[in-house]
Amino acid sequence: MRRVHQRLFAVWLLVFAGAMLACGGPWRDAYFKKGVDRLTQDEVTEMFGPPHTAKTPALGGDSVWTYRVPVAEKELSSWHFSGLANAATQATSLLGKPGEGPKDMLYCYRYTLNFDEQKILKQWKREECVPGTHDTLNAK
């Protein structure tokens, strides 16, 4: 009985997470947006690991970090219900019934983070690793 409750909780948690993802675009955007003037380099490293590139001036000054991350099509939409379907598929697979369906298209995005000398996030931006890839692949 306890195992059933644990699985139901896991299903509920995945559906809830899927709903949250479906409503706001890439979660990293919200994380960085809320973190401007607050997040430290240590906190970002704890969440994402070491940056793919880090430029810190030898004589002091702002540092620039970059992360390259795969972003699924459904994450790019500001309001997209496939997140709920994906959560349901993941929940079904937890219960021992593997879901089937098309794979999500992944795109490479680069997050550029600027930190001040006190190692606090001052600004950030997200851009495609290769500009125009999303539009080119989705042209009809």
C-alpha cells in the first residue's frame, strides 16, 4: 500500500511540474530573471555546475559566464500544453508502462551571465548557439 502511495505522489509531482513548465517558457529564464541583483556565482554553480566558459579580468571587473543547454520545443512556447502530456507520459513510465510517441526537438541555447566584482548576477541573456536554427528547422 505504501508503494502505491509513493507512486501516486510521484505521478502527481510530475503532472504538477509539467503544468508549471507548460505555463512559462524555459525555467532557466525565470530563474535568472528573479536572480538579477541577488544570485551569486556560487549559487549558479550549485544549480548548473561550472560554466562552459568563464571570462574574469585579471585586474578585477565584471566576469562573463556562458552555459550551453539543450532546450526542447515545448519549453520555448510561452503557453504550451504538451508539457502536461509529457508529464503524463513520464508518470506512465514510472508505473511500468513506457510511453511512446515522437521525440521532442532539441535546440542549443547559450545563456550569457554577467557578474559584478562581488560575484552577483547583474544581467543575463538567452540566445541560440547558432542564430536562426529554430526558425530554419521550423520553416514550412
